Amino acid sequence: MDNKYVNMAHEVLDSTDNDFIKENLSKLCSKDDNEKKLRDEARAMRRQVVGDKLFVRGSLEYSNYCSNSCSFCGMAGTNISLPRYELSFDDVRQAVNQLIKHDVHQLHIVTGENWEMEIQRMCDVVKYAVFRGLGVTLVLGELKEEEYEQLHSAGANRYILKFETSNFENYSICKSGKNLYERVANLFFLRDIGYKIGTGVISGLPRTTDKDLMQDLLVLKRIQPDMASVSVFSPNEKSSYADQMPGDIHKTLNFVSLMRKHLSKTQIITCSSSCGSEMQVEALNAGANLISYHVTPKKYAKEFSMYTYENRIMTQYNHIKKCAEKGGLRIARYI
């Protein structure tokens, strides 16, 4: 990655703000009246930024091949017991038809970070989705610069690349020695060539602290992505972190509110499927405004799971409509 983007990554990662950390650390652990105040502020900010809208994207988990060996993920390349798959073009066509049937206009394509992925095949998928009238968000991991450009030329308009944690040591441990500066540098390159960018973190990731999570919030504030998310850690039995304790859903929801409060340029904050169906409305009440409608073929769904499969919901459209109603939001076309 060009030094220009690496230097930009250094600017957002190399310093902290102790006053910001201290102020928001207390809010992360808010309960009762303080929590209600935080939620009210988050919803007011959401209304100011985008209005009372709930955005829906169709999530298609295209492939679970992965070259990485992330400690928190059941799809790590070292997991030789996991059946691997890649969807056929017919699978893609059926998924697109399903989205059009429900008037969903954004296709969210997710894969493992597969260094051997055929970019032209993915470009063909993107072109087909765009031809059918869909916007395309890609979550494919770190790619070569020319591959990002090829996919953008094919019609992809959004790219999500989560940095998971801003704790350098822990990032290196859980991402098998990968470089955090390079990860964040990719985001700035993606923005520069025309993508709307998304990124996010994991709440409760082993070896991280609440203070680390507040540093994550500070990094997100400095990046001001178009889309942001927080997932609650849940141990996958096929991962290196199988025996670790799950993250705190209460703190995760407070983090959603803090993102909404501080990310003034971020239009979309995800209501993560890792929260589970009962807590998705709570995430909306905390300031989130995006839900994924899963269109991965059922026979593959269990094979694509970073965290505990049982804790991850395959959201159906009727559930989304109920969430919108309970959260006082109206389903709107993607922006």
C-alpha cells in the first residue's frame, strides 16, 4: 500500500485522547437513567443525520474459503474440518431474485479473505447485480489495489473492512501477525478511489479491555466511515478462542449508542446479527439503522460463521418488518 495511505493510518492510530477515553468509558458501562439518556441522545443524533429510517441489505455469504487464521473465527484456514464452499452463479441469481421480490436494493457480498479468489468471477457477480438494479457492498478482506479498482469499475459502490481492534499487540495475535497500519491504510485507499467505506470492531474480544474499546471508538471517530458496526464476541467451537468468555451484550449496545453520538458523518450503523434476534430491536433503540436480510442458501449457512453459529441469526424479512415497527422506524431505500 502506498506510503500516503500508511501515513494516514498512523495519524489515526498513533495517538490517544485520555479525556475522551475517560468520559466515554463511564458511558460504556451506563445503566438505568444514564443508559436511557445515552439511548435518547443516540436516537436524536440518528434522526438528525438520516431520519427515522431502517435500511435493509441482502447479505449473501458467497464463499467461506479463507487464507487467514484469525483466532476468533471458525472459518480460519487452519480449520481443516470445515466444509468449504463457493456459490454458483445460479445461487447468485436466485438470491438476487429474492431481494428484488422484497424490494431490497443493496446486495452485501461476504467471503472469507481468500488470496486465491478469482477477481474476474466476482466482477461478473457484481456486474450482474448492478444490471438487475442493485447497489453492491463488498466484504472480501484485504485485496491488491488493482483488484479493488477492478471491482469498483464493475459497479461495486461500498466496501467494508473491519479493523476489529485498535490494540496493536492483540490485533497481531488474533490476526496471525498481520499489520494494523496496513489494514487501516486500505480503508483510506478505498475511499480515495470512490467507494463508500465501512469498518468496525469486536466488543469483548479476548485480551482487550474496556479502555481498548474506547480507543476503538476514538479511531472510528477519526476515520468517520460511511458505515460502522460493532459485533459482540461469541466463541466459535472451531476457533482458537473456543474456550473464551463471550462479550457483554449490554456494553455492545452502549457502544452502538456511542458510535451514533460521535460518528456525525456516519449515516449507517449496523444492527449486527451477532446480537441475536431478541436484542436487535434494542440495537435499533440504541441508534443502529441497518439490518441484514440473509439470502445465503440454507445448505451453506452453517458453514459460514465467524462466531458461534447458534448465536447468529439468519434474519428473515418478516422479522425485519417487526423490528422496524417496534423501533419506530420505517423501512427505506438504501442511501
